[in-house]
Amino acid sequence: MKTILVAEDNDSNFILMTYILKRDYQYVRAKNGQIAVDLVEKGGIDLVLMDIKMPVMDGLEATKLIKEAHPDLPVIALTANAFDSDRQAALDAGCDDFLPKPVNADKCLQAIARLLGE
């Protein structure tokens, strides 16, 4: 079973993501961008769901660091800021896809499956 890193500081958003993922994937949580980077470095992560606005290190900076070390690891940006400029900033940071919050379960699972080649 593939393991997804959910980088999300908000408890209710994390609970929603576990509900979406629990049937098809294992998941681990990072409450900030620095923890996300550290967990990716430990290995065993197949995809990252990256909140953009987080404490300590935001999702854009975390994505840049992750992609420098692991350019083939898929990262999907999750953000309540769904403007074109936010989408472009996420893609410029290295995100492979962008999903607005609240996350649509079907669209999320489709994006994950596409990026994992499932």
C-alpha cells in the first residue's frame, strides 16, 4: 500500500484527508513544512499532499526543498487560496498539481492515482 504524507497543520482538515485516504492508502502527518521535509528524508513516502499556509516553514518552501532532493516525488498543493496566482506560485515551487480547499474527495483521489501511475 502506498504511503502519503499529509502536510497539514489544521486538525479538521487533516481529519478530512484521512477520511478520503484511509481506504486506499497509508498516511502520515506533518504539522509544518519542516517536519514534512524531515519525513521525506527518512524515506518511504510515495506522494505528498502539501498545505501551503503552515507554521515554521510554509508549503512552498518545503516543496522547493523536497523537490531539490527528490525531483520525482509527486507533490500536490492544497490551499484555501484558489486564485490563479496561488496556483502559479505552487507550480513554480515544484508542485505537480493543485487542489483548492475544501478538497473534493473524488478529484483528490483521481489526482493521486494519476500521479502515482495507478
